[in-house]
Amino acid sequence: MAIDSVIDAKQIKTDSESLAVWGKDWTNGFEVAPSAVVFPESNEQVVAIVEYAIANQVSLVPSGGRTGLSGGAVASSGEVVVSFDRMNRIIDFNKEDRLVTCQAGVVTQVLQEFAAEHDLFYPVDFASAGSSQVGGNVATNAGGIKVIRYGLTRNWVAGMRIVTGAGVLLACNQGLVKNATGYDLRHLFIGSEGTLGLICEVDMRLTSLPESQVVMVVGVPNAVDLLSVLMAFSDELTLSAFEFFSDLALDKVIAHRDLQPPLATREPYYALLEFDESSLDAATRAFEHCVTEGWVTDGVISQSGAQAQALWQLREGISESIAGDTPYKNDLSVTINQVPEFLSDVDQFVEASYPGYDVCWYGHIGDGNLHLNILRPEDMSVEDFMEKGHEMSPKIFELVQERQGSISAEHGVGLLKKDFLNYTRSDKEIELMRGLKNLFDPHQILNPGKLFS
Ligand code: MLT
Ligand code: ZN
């Protein structure tokens, strides 16, 4: 039986160009070989696709905005890709509960704009908000730039409709704030990377619009002082964001986007802070204290929304600006108090073992999440450099493990990190996770080979 027995032929693509586009996410280096892409338009069609997959022993790879960086949405061996591009409607809004019901394919930015139109705020935000989709955000528990104040996607999911690998359409929590009736299955699906169920609809909670935000960028000569700066500001005010980037990252982004450096002097590191306009005096006090202590040499502060956005570009444009260097990418976290020492551990390791490699640091340092990007030397082929990456990974993950950190803070495990899961999760935990996988996906049809083999 072919897939067009359960879904209209117009909702199926099998041409090679489409297979190449929908068969992968932003992760490179894996074979891309799906057999078809299907575009369901309703929960019932998703159920029918799963039933078809069970009956015909076909594997399914759920696919959202395909902005993932761990290969969670890569189809490498004849799977059918289930794209949520046509399930992209906001289907309900309840002002009293501040709840918006989105189909999985609603783009993050569309949700943010919808909230703003109703004088409300959806606070989860990141550089790929213009193309990532709500279902993918939930499947990976997306984090981003405002986690320090608003938390991860998990904090905002008030309910969901999901089709399990057994083809059962489950409604998990129905927008309730309080629901003390046993296991909250919703939270199992959040961050499960499409291995337990296909997310069809999500009830997202919204919050009050914040006041106007101010952005400050400061130059920090020593990595160890990034933490001192964070503490100095956090003692005085509530931060909405505390990001950092290295001077090499600044070089890359200003060259790529044709921007100006933010400060007259260059420093090894920069911190980007965002806070409410009413905290300006407190922020000025914190800044002066940092300068007196020698933690910060200079700073710039936005005077308008446009200037705030321009400063944000310096951080949000980094990932794109280094893509051409085919970097060895890593997304690591440790507890905030260990950040400076961990940064120095990694720097020392790279310097000693791979002299001459450029390390480009940036990330959400205010919540302990560091993006380590080692750039490919110009004279090295992509293949040879990928080999080097494979060689480096266990050594870097040992440094993470020593500090009980995470080998994937916000990008997920997917195909990329699955062989290293045990650096962060114990054997017992992995065994229990496998048990859950068998329970929700007894036929092993959902995103097989992701998270673990
Ligand atoms: C970011 O924070 O810019 C994103 O997670 C993307 C990346 O790590 O490159
Ligand atoms: Zn990030």
C-alpha cells in the first residue's frame, strides 16, 4: 500500500529537490535520503499517517522549520518526512486565560506577533524565530536569548494534542494552570525530539508585554569577569538577557553584516545585556561599579528601539556569519558559577591539542549555555575538519562531564550527539528513556535513530 492511500497526492512530494529540502535541517554532514514528504492538514490526517506507518513498517521523521542543529529532523534512510508546514493556523485565543492554540506549524514569529496584537507577549525568542515552528520548539524545548528571565519553551506550554507512535491522539492538559491528577505527560513530550509522538497542536500561555527594553553592550577584558559583571547587574536589576561573544565572533559578524564595532576599543569579550527602561539608573550604577573594579572598560547603551535592534544583530547574526567556515559546533552548559573555569578548561584544551585553531565563543552565558564554535582552518578540507571534530568531541565532553554539565544545552541530541548521551545522562536514565520510547512508540516508527540508537 502506498502513502497516497491515506493522504491526497497533492499533499505528497517525492521529487528529488523536495526530498533534499525537507529531508534535512540546518545540520550538515549526514546523508539525506527520505522516500517522500507528506504535508498533513489535520490531526486526523496525522493519525492516518501514523496508522499507515505502523501497518507498512515505515519510519516517520517529523519536520518543522528545519532550523535544528543536531540532525533531529534529518531523514537518512528512506523515511517519510511529516512536514507541519500546512498545519500553520492559530486556531483559538482565550484572553481570560491568555492562551493561544497553535497548530504545530505556526512560525514562532507569527505567534510573537499575534501576542503583540493582543497586547500580550510570547517571550521565547531566538535568531531563527522567523522560520522555526512551534511544534519544533516544543519538541526540542527551545531556549534562546530570554531564558534568564522567562525560562524555556516548557514554561509556556499549557497543553497539547499529540499523536503517539501507537497512533493514539492524546490531549495532554487542557490549558489548566493546576491539574494534580498524576503524571503530566505533556512534559515528557516536550524535548522528546519527535521520538514519542507527533505534536499537532499546542496551547501556549502568553504573558504581559514588558516595558520598553534597553540594550547595553560592554567590553570585558577577562573571561573570568563575565560572571562578576552578571552578578553586579543582577544585584541591581532584573535582566531580560545576558549574552556574550568573543572578539573573533564580533569580527565575523561585523564583516558579514557590514556593521560597525560597538565600542571604540576592542576587548577579548563582550557582554550584551537587556533590561527594562525603568532600570536604567540601576544599570548605570552597576556599570560604574564594573568599570571601577576593572571588569568592564567601556560600554554603549541603546537610545531607541532601532539602536537596540542594531546591537542585538551583533549577537544574533554570529551563527550565520560563521556558517561559511563550516565550524565544529557545540552547545554546552554548566552551572553559572562554573562558566569562567569551564571556558578556560576548553580554551586550554584546544590551545594545547589543536594549536592555531580559532575558537569562536558566544552564547547565553547568563543561563550557563555556551556555544563553542571552532572554525575550520582555511587550508583544511571540510571532510578532514569533520574528522578532527569527531576526535575532539569526546575530549570536550569529558570536560563537560567533569563539571556535571550538558553536552547539549538547547540544540537537542538528534543524530549528532546520540553517541555521547552518556556524558550527561546515566545508564539508568537512558534505560528508563528507552522504556518510555517503547511504551509510546511500540513499533519504533517515530524518528528512529535519534536521541539513541
Ligand atoms: C544561537 O544562540 O545563536 C543559536 O543557538 C545558534 C547557534 O548556536 O549557532
Ligand atoms: Zn543559542
